[in-house]
Amino acid sequence: MDGVTATGVRASARIVARADGRGATVLPVLDGEGPLALRRVRSAGTEARVMVVGAMSGPLGGDRFTLAARVEEGARLHVGSAAATIALPGQAKGEARYDVTLDVADGAELHWLPEQLISADGSDLHVATRAELGAGARLVLREEQVLGRVGEPSGRLTSRLTVRVAGRTVLDQELACGPGAPGGWDGPAVLSGHRAVGQLVVVRPEFEAHPVPARVLGEYAALVPLTGPAALVSAVAPDALRLRRLLDELLAQLG
């Protein structure tokens, strides 16, 4: 852990995945502690698997978390988390931040599949995820946000997701929800009263020549092709369980 200050906890973690030349992936860097502890878990085939284990509550008000992962050429990495992340109010005033940076080289593959982010009543969190991919990289990225625990209103949550492939931006979107967010976030054009929202970004080189067709997937989900070799699924649901089931079904349809 980088330290605790009067304005909150500072913590960072870093993962580097590298092909070992024998068909497997090794982790020369696996560095994280405190609220961002990292654990290697059993994997099969050429893929390395890492779990983010939350050893402390948070992020709380004023906290600053940063998590970076680099997947080098020929490596395959799967990252998940042991439990949902819960944004909570803290004694320190001000917004908490959680910044994630993903770097996937040409010929590398990353599955970034954390558990849900829950915005508890009274919290204020800004989370930003930025993925930089080489031209031949592969990515499956899932984000899920749940607005409030059972029976409580949402905190303030701002989420920005940026994906770039070969130096070209294919996705840059931001969603703000909860108290103080711009009006209309809970209206029919955005969440329409739902309390769980998620997205899947899938990047595959073959999508460049054969983009996925845009289509509506049920009542509250849609698949759209993005510029270049990428596709986006956006979905809303009444709760986290139904959102996960929906996103899992849609990922399976993408093959």
C-alpha cells in the first residue's frame, strides 16, 4: 500500500504478463497490496490467471487507487476479482478515484472480467478505465455498475471507459449517475429506472474485415460495431444477477 493520508488511502498495483517461449504465460511482475492485493490462481493452457483480492473496505471518500496491467506480445492473461468492489462514504471528504490502465500488445490477449462495482449510498467515486491495444491484440472487457445496495439509493458514480486500437480511439464514453449527476441519468433514454448497468467490449482482429451487425438484444441491451476491430454490448437490468446473466449470454453469442 502506498500510504494513508488525511485525504484517504493511496494504493497501486501492477501486473505484467509475458510469453515464456514454450507456449505458456508467466508473470514477471505481480505487485499489489492493501486494498489491491493480487493473487495468481490456477490456470489451464497458455493463459495466466490473476485475482484482485480486496483486503480492505473501499474505495472510501478521498481514496486514490491505481491498477495497471500490461500483456506483452504472445501472452494471454485473465484478470478477475474475488468479490464486488463497494464504493463507500469515508471520513475524508472529496471524491474517491479508481484508475485502471490496460496495455495489450500486438498478438497478446486480455480478458478483464472483474466483479461488479457497487455505489453505496453517500459514496462519491470516479472510475476511469483506459485500454491501449496493438493492431493485432485481443480483448474482452466487462464493466458492471450497481447503483446502491439492496433497499438503498445510489451514491454518486462517474464511470469513463476509453479503448484505443493501434493509436485510434474506438470508444470513449462516460456515464454519471446518482446525486449531483446531470439530469436525465435515470430517465427512459438512459437507465429507465434500472439499478444495474453494464457493458462488454470485445476486440478481435477479424472484426476489422467482418464487423458484427448492429442489433437489439432483448428489451434492454444492444450490440453495436465500433470503428475498427471492436464491438460494444450495452445493457441495463433490475439487479446485478440479471445483468450478469444477460452479459454472459451475449458474450457467448459473440463466440
